[in-house]
Amino acid sequence: MTSEDRGYSLLIAVVVTGMTTYMLYPLLTVQLLKLGFSAADAGLILGVLSGVGPLCSSLCGTVTSKIGAKPVAVAGLALRACGLAVFATNATLPMYLLCSAAASLGSSSASLAVKTELMRRATSRRMVTLRSMAVNSGALVGPAIGAGLFALLGFRRLVLVSIALYALLALLMILLRFSPPEDEQANVASEDVSAGRDEREQGWKKLFSRDSAFPILLALTFIYWTVYAQWSLVVPIGSYAGFHTQTASNAIYMGNAVFILILQYPLLVHALGKVKDTTILLLGFASFVVAFGALLAPSGAPQIVAFAVAFSLSELLISPTLDLLTGRIRVAGSMLSRAYGWTGTFSGVASLVGSWLGGCLIDVCRGISGVPLFCLPLVACALLLIVLFKKKEPSL
């Protein structure tokens, strides 16, 4: 199997992972509320499920760099499957939080390993766009499959199906060929271990120097994922209020995926192919203003649809652009896993904080109308940071 074929195999694995994830996510919030948890508790569980793993991404990046992407991907998928098993039971809040943390750590480890392996083949807008489209392909079919299985089997059996798919994906990863560990390649290129270590240390100093744009990129990553964390709360609650059915959020999730799949490649690779990455970030965060402004309108189906459309536009512009800038900003070959690890850690903290605070605001304001009071000031800060980032762009 050629390097290109292995790349396509990894993209297929990304599709399956996204599908398995989004089989559960649209239904999970409402399921937790039905079990008697408050919106704040549900937000905390979702925050742990999406945030704890990325919180440990800097460590995962170091491990991936040392032992290679393959063992990290396999172990991560196995841990994800074990952690999700708790949602097939009626557990206490601490148990949900503990197992959600394990599932999140597994998911983040596997995702980081696969992303690093893909980006080692090509750090280009085309590659990050294809990866994002692969994620959203899974997000498109996942809610539809989840809604169908939920109607036939119920939520608990749906969880068991998800666990089985993660286990099968781990077996697939065992059969694929991955690149050697980055540290090992760096040491060979430098002819000795100490020289390779010196190169990495110099890379870190330059990456976090006063003139580097990387700290600003970390701040933008934090803001983006704090805002993005509101999706898993706003969509299920707003959809249920607007359409009066539990599976309405599945349709919104599917619409989000279709929107991104149709527009992302034509926009990023063709229409905006010659536009600077920072300008794309400005457009993406400006669209967030429209999305959260829609939540200030009267509650109902039009409100949640308007929110979803503007939010989806932001997502398709911002997410791959942040990945692309991270790949370009690192200064040595052995820094790629570690750079993605740091951005992953910041996204994890943001997801955890964003979900919990968003849930608290929904409780206090008795609805999703309180979320813009939290998100719009953050978006304004992001727009200012992008202007500052543009001034340092020549250092990339």
C-alpha cells in the first residue's frame, strides 16, 4: 500500500470515527435531562466528554512523538470504547464524569495520532480541508444512523453499537502502516540523540518566543473552542423547544454536516484559495456574531435554523484554518505532534469551561437566550487578536 493509499485509509477511519461519535451526541443531552440531570450537570458531563482529552493533548503529543502514532491511535480507540460504556447504564454524576474523562482522553489521543500522521504527508489547505470534510461526512451519516437505531433499539443498545464500531476501528488501525516516531527520525537526521534533542529545545524556544505568533494562535484556539462548546447545548435544547421532538437535533446536526460538505472545499480551496488565512479567520469569527445574535430573537424553529446556518459557516472557515496555521507555524519536523498537542490542550480547557458556563447560563436565564451574553464578548476579543496575529504573520 502506497503512502497516498494509507492517507486515504486514514481519512476513511476519520469518517467512521465521526459517524460513531455523532450517532450519540445529538441524543445525549436530552437523554441526560430525561434522567433528571440539570442543564448545568449535563453541560459539565458534555464538557468533560469533549474537553478532558484535549486537556491532556500536550502530553499525548509528546508520547506520540516518542512512540509513534499507531500505538497511540489503537490505545485511544480502545479507551474511548471502554469509557462510553457508562452511558448504557443509569449511573451517578461522578461515575458519568469519570468515564466521560476516560472516553475523552481516548478520543483525543486517537484523533491527535491520526491528524499528525495525515499532516506529515502534506501541510496544505487541501489536506486539512479533506480531513475536515471526512469528519463532517461522519457527522452527516452519524445522526441519521443514530436516530434510526434509537427508534429501533433504544439509547442503551445504541451505545453498545457505538462501542463495537470503535473496537473494529482499533483493529483496522493495527493493520495499517504508520510512519516511524518523529523523535526517532529527528535523531537519525541529526546523527545522534543529543543533537536531535538540542534541535527540539531550540524549536520550543523559537515557538514560544516574543516574536512568535504561536501564543496568539493558542488564544484564538481557546476562544474558538469555548464558543464551539455551546453547539452541543444550544442545538438539542433549541431544537426540542422549536420543533417539539427529541430527534429534531439529529436533523440539525445532519444539516450542519451537509452545509459544510457542500461548501467547505469550494470555498476554502477554490473561491478563497488565494485569500490569507487570517482573513478567513476574520470572516469565520464575524459569522459567529450573526449566529449568537440569532439567539436573541424570539424562540422557535426559525431561530435555531438561523443559528445553525451561521454557526456552520463559522465552523467550516475557522476549524481547518487553525489546523493549517498550527502545521505551518511549527519550526522543526519533530515539533508537529507537540504543536498540535498544545493547541489540543487549549481546546480541551476551552471545551470544559465553555460547556459548563454555557449550561449554567441556560439554567440562570431559563433558556438559550443567555448564551450570547457569554459568547459575543469572546468573539470580539478574537477579532482583535486576529488583527494582532496579522502583524506577526511574516514570522510564520
